[in-house]
Amino acid sequence: AVGADEQRVESQRAFAFAYVMTPAERLSSEAETLLDGLTVKPKAGTMHVVMHQGAVGNMEVSHKDLFTGATATYCVPPDLLAVLPKLDLRAGEFGSCAVVGNSGSLLERDHGARIDAADRVFRFNNAPTSGFENHVGRRTDFRLVETRFARSMLSRDPADRKRGWRPSQTQTLLLWSEFAQDLYVQIARVFQRLSIFYVSRELVDNSRTVYRELRERFEDLGVSTSWKPNSKPDLATQRNASSATSGRRLQQSVRAGFSLQRMAEMERLDNKLDNVEPHTGPQEPPPEFMAATIALQLCDQVDLYGFEPFVSTSSEGTNSTEERTVIHKGPYYIREGLDGVYGINEDNVLDEDTKQINTAILELLRIRNYIHVHN
């Protein structure tokens, strides 16, 4: 209060207070903007799930990019056409699906019964279930196969055959890499009773478009390199990002689609000589993202298990409300010395920023209720 004979004295200092969001809060607030114009889950019937003979005309398959409207056309060689199924898998055929990764964090939870209760269960390569049933479940309906693992199925090298695996006729194999086309043909010929499908180019291309565009939008909004689970607010990052343009931009990667296709063909020839699969670069969708988008085409609900980083923070299942940090040294099966298992992308070394972005993208899909993530 100021009395009758007193004068008001005001401070010359100006104080400005602003609420600074955590990276997770910022991601949630920008979720709609980040996904603007992108089709994560196309409507049933608008996109083929797998390549099949019914989609081939004049030895070609064509599709329109859902983001830019550009048309892409791919040649279908006679040997590929001969082994393709006659019909497509039906989009939205299953109610709930579980996609199981290989993080060591699976050993901390007993998700087995919940995983087995799903209508369909997806796993990667030859990830084991025996001995881990309480944690990862017993059932396997689909196996998402990476190229190097597909190659081991046909290899005559003793080392590869030691790590090799012969698929069960009760399981369906899904290959998606453009580098696996010739392997798909060979496997379909050798294992004629095996249920094996080659994911459609339009589904793969759309997944790649969504992933690359999200990476660029994350960088524009400043929620890429700063995002970590349970991390603290970063005022400097948000100040720098405040002037970034967050509207839709043209897809450079789509505009360069045909040149990328030619580059991929050249790289395929190089790697055919070296007998190695090209490493996944920072602009290529990681296997867990591809698995999620493939499952979203087939299932109404997609639940992800075991995709946490090998270093995670959790308070679930403890008596304390304080979070605890657990270091997972490798996949869940490594403790048993299962050298014959092909982990997800185990040969590729991703930089820390790419790891954070991949985690943030899955978190974004969870926020928008495309997927459910179980720790």
C-alpha cells in the first residue's frame, strides 16, 4: 500500500516468465501439425498390402503418391510375376495385432499372455520364443524378414547354415526391402509350401515418405535432437525453433523418387557383388517403423512390445514413485547365448540423433492413437 505522503517506487527491472514445455509436451502439442497432409493409415481398399498378380498390368505396377499425387511405375520381371500370389491380403482383416521387438526390457515384464491374446502376432527374423514365453508369448503368425536373414535361408555357407532357420508352414513371411526382390523369388521357389509375401511398393513408398517428411518437420520444429523420454525442458531449443516454418513443404525425396530408384538399382548391383545388405541410412525408415505401418494396414489395433532403447527409464512395477534407469545390454535372448538369432538391424550403427528421432516418431504415432506402446 502507498500512503498519502508516500511516493510509488517501481523497479527498473522487467521480469518475463514463460512456461517452457518439456520435449514430450511439445511433441504432443505439435502432433497435429507434424502429421498434416501425411497418411499413416490409408483407408481400406485404397492401397495394396502386398504385391500380387491382380495388381500387375502389362508387366508393370503403378500407384499414386498419397502426399504429392505423383505417379510411380515399377517394372515386374517375369520371374517375379510367376511367384506372386493371385490375390492381395485383405486390409483391416484382423482386429488386434501385437508387433514384438527384441529389446532386453521385455524380460522385465510378463507380456506373454497379452501378446498371445492378440488376433495376430508379428516378430522379426528368427526371434525365439522358447524359454521366453512368459515375456514374449508363444505364438508367431507373421515374421518380418530383413534381407540378410532371407539370404541366410538360402546360403550354403556353413557359418550361415549354423545361424540358419527353416520357416514353419504355420507362419507367414513378409519381405519389404527393394534389395530382397531376387531373394523373394528364390525363397518362393525353394520353399513352395511356405506362405511368403512381398510388401507392395506403394505401401513401402508411402511409409518412406511419411518417415522422411516427419524427420524434416521434427527438425523445423526443433523437437528432433532434443527429444528423449522423460527429458527436461530445453529453453534454448524452443527459442531457436520459434521462428521455424511449420507448414507443409514439398517433398524433396518424392520429387527425386526416380533418381533414388536408379541409385538404389546401382547400389543393389554393388551389394550383390559384395553379398551384403546396404545399411539403413538416417533417411530410411527403421524396421520398427516399417513393421508398424505394415501392421496398421492389416489390423484395426496395433500394440508394440519391446521397442524401447536399450537404456530406458521406468517406474512401473516398483514400490517407489521415483523412476529408475535400467540398462539393457542387448536383446532379450542374448543372455542365453543364442548366436544364431538375427536381431533387428543389428549391423547398422545409428547416430544418437537418429535414435532419438525414431523413438519420437513412434511416440508421435502413439499420441495420435495409431499404435499402443507397452513398456
